Amino acid sequence: MKVEEPFSPAPEDETYYLSLERFAELLGMSDQPEVLEEWIANGKLPTRVIAGHRLVDLRAFLRPEGKPKP
């Protein structure tokens, strides 16, 4: 039995990354990976490659448009 970890990041305080799979799961889009790939290609979903894994940069995703990076 898989136990889900609680989702409680504080992205305003630190950088927080999620796997594409976990991000899709949280959005209820696990069956729509092509949409996430399109968002990445269009620059709408900020990601970073860390140790060969593409991860969603949640802090950048939640940052209001136009707000400068800290």
C-alpha cells in the first residue's frame, strides 16, 4: 500500500520541485501528459533538469506574472 505524503510546500520561502508525474497527479491530469509537455514547450510550465530528471519548479510556477525573481 502506497502512503501519500502530505503536500505542504512553502514556495515563497524556498525552491520546491515536483516530478512531472506528481505535478500531474496533484492537478488531476495524470491521463494528459501531452498537455504538460505542451506547457513546457510553450514556456508556461517552468522546469529544471536536475540529475537527469525534469522537475517542475513550483516556486516559479506559483509566482505571480510580472513579479521579479527574488
